[in-house]
Amino acid sequence: MNRDIGKAVWQAWGGTLRWGIIKSILRKDKWKYYNIDWIDDEAYKGAQEDRTRLLGEKGKGYQIYQPVRCDHVKIADLESINISVKKLQEKTRQ
């Protein structure tokens, strides 16, 4: 179970990709959950703050949902992603 700690993950949200690193894992009700350190997550944080303001949840503050159920994120194969990004960069230079 701990083999996932330290791995990169991604999540599609609001037309963007969120990226993070698994910091810890827990099991609950037959599900595996990850605590994730999200990277460059300002768009998501801003949206959660707006949601809180619009719904009138004063005093509660916005919520970054933690832990995240394992099927709500994908493990990122960074090497494969890097290769694909390099190919895209080459194509756009042509």
C-alpha cells in the first residue's frame, strides 16, 4: 500500500489538470484514500473560495478535499508524459 507514497498524480478538474504528490495513504470502508500535496493549485483554491462565498458558508472557509479517494486521481507516468510533451514541443516548432 505504501508503494504509492511519493508518486505523482493528476486529476482533471474544471477544464484543467491538477498535479500533486501522494503524501500519505489511508483505508476506509474498503476504499484507499490519498492525502495529496497539490502543486500550483491556485485555480482550484480560488474556485473553492468563490464557492464558499456564493453559498454563504461564512465561517467555514473553503475546503480542499482531503483525503482524496484513489479512483478520483490517476497515477502520473512522468517519464511518458515528458516524452509526449517533448514531441508536442517539436511539432509546434515545425
